[in-house]
Amino acid sequence: QVQLVESGGGLVQPGGSLRLSCAASGGSFSSYPTMGWFRQAPGKEREFVAALTWAGAHTYYADSVKGRFTISRDNAEKRMYLQMNSLKPEDTAVYYCAARRSFSGTSSVAGAYDYWGQGTQVTVSS
């Protein structure tokens, strides 16, 4: 069974940066070729943030984070990262790591992902 564990969340001031990490265990990393980040703010639905394919050859970002966030993965270490710069209060949410078994490429739909982490809280506030 694949397990995903996020880390790196915390409290940061507006304009600051954070780097989230997602550690994968169980199964072969190549058996879930697409991974992504989602987030959920209080009272809101879970929303797509970014995704990438196993070789990192294709990345996909939500418009709200494009140019500020960068997604990457290290297959050898079985880790995925989300570098978040120029953070805004509206980025405050629980951030979830997700993995998809399909080889159909990236997806912004939460239901397309098969495995989920427990989430890490990101709070952007002065």
C-alpha cells in the first residue's frame, strides 16, 4: 500500500516562502507516474494546486499559483516538493500530496488521484 506523508508546513508572513515535501513509501515510485498537490481552506472545497509527471517533463499549475509555486520530484529519493514563494494570505490552507496510478498525464481533478497524504497546514499571516 502506498503511503504519502507531507511535511514543511508552518506559519509564514505574506511575501515569504515555504517548501513542502511529500515522502512516498510502499510500492514502486514509477507505479504512480503522476503526482500533485491540492489544498483545502476552511469552509472551501479541495482545490488543485500543481501536478507533474514522473520525469517532471510535464508540469501543470493552477492559475492562482502560476509563477509563484514550483513543483518538482526526486524519483531516487521518492519525494515530491512544492516550493512556494511570494505567499499570500489566500494561500492559507491544508496542503495535500496526491499520487495517481494512471499514465494518462496530469490532472486537476481530485477524484483522478488514488493515494493521498494526511495534509500539512500552511498559514500565511502577519
